[in-house]
Amino acid sequence: MKKKLPILITFLVIGLTLVQLVLTHRLATAGEAIGELEIETSRLEKKNELIKQGITQLGSLRRISQEAEKLGFVRNNSLLHLTPEIPVAMNY
């Protein structure tokens, strides 16, 4: 029994060392993947910001006015106000 105990402890230490090695490798690999995902997230956030700026520029009133002039639209300065008619039900 006393001779088997050191052998058992040796195998246990070797086994636990191998388990620790495997877990360390998995953790390092997962850390690398997380780093790559963070870089991709940062890149996409920058791209998203550029797209938002483009949408804002395209939707500005000055740009829309310029595009309307290019297409031949003209500004109408005279206003026509329509007065509402009295509904038929109110006539009686």
C-alpha cells in the first residue's frame, strides 16, 4: 500500500498538469478569438458612424434643395390658402 501511494500521487500530478495545460490552451485560444471580435466590432462601429454621417448629409435641406434645382424644380413663392367648406350636415 505504501509503495502504491507515491505512484498514485505521481499519476495524479501528471494528470492534473495535463488538464491544466489543456485548459490553458483553450483559454488562450478563446482570448485570441475575443480580441479578433473586439477589433471587428470596432471596425463595424466606425463604418456605422460613417454611414450615419452620410445619411445626415444626404438628408440635409440644402442638399435636397440643390438636387431639386438640378432636376428642374422651382421654388414657388406664391401661397394659395384654401378655406374649408362648411360640411353638408352643418347646413341644416
